[in-house]
Amino acid sequence: MAKKKAWGGRRAGAGRPANPEGKAVTVVVSVPKSLVTGLDDLAKSEGWNRSKAVTEAIRGLLKRKGSA
């Protein structure tokens, strides 16, 4: 019988860290190109990706409206 290899499997600290806000979901939306351009410019200036910029925009809107 062949000997089992010593590598592979779970390792402590391996993988992407869990999001403290919970699991992310994909949301598909259509927005005007000019808004996406502005969003991308903001994301670049903040060092964010587009997903982070959208998340922060939603968070700001909810906070402003008193829903979060």
C-alpha cells in the first residue's frame, strides 16, 4: 500500500480571512456610464476596487437616510 503524502489539507491561517460584516453577495445593477466613471475615479483616489467603492457609497446613503 502506498504511503500517504505529507502535504495538502487544511492549515491554520491559510486562505482569505472572513469578512467581519458577513458573507458578501453579488448584486447586478445598471447605472449610467458617467456614474461608473466617477465611481472608478473615486475608487482609484481612495485605493479601493470598484466593489469597495460601491459598498461605501451604499453605506453612506443608508447612514444619511438613517437606515444603518
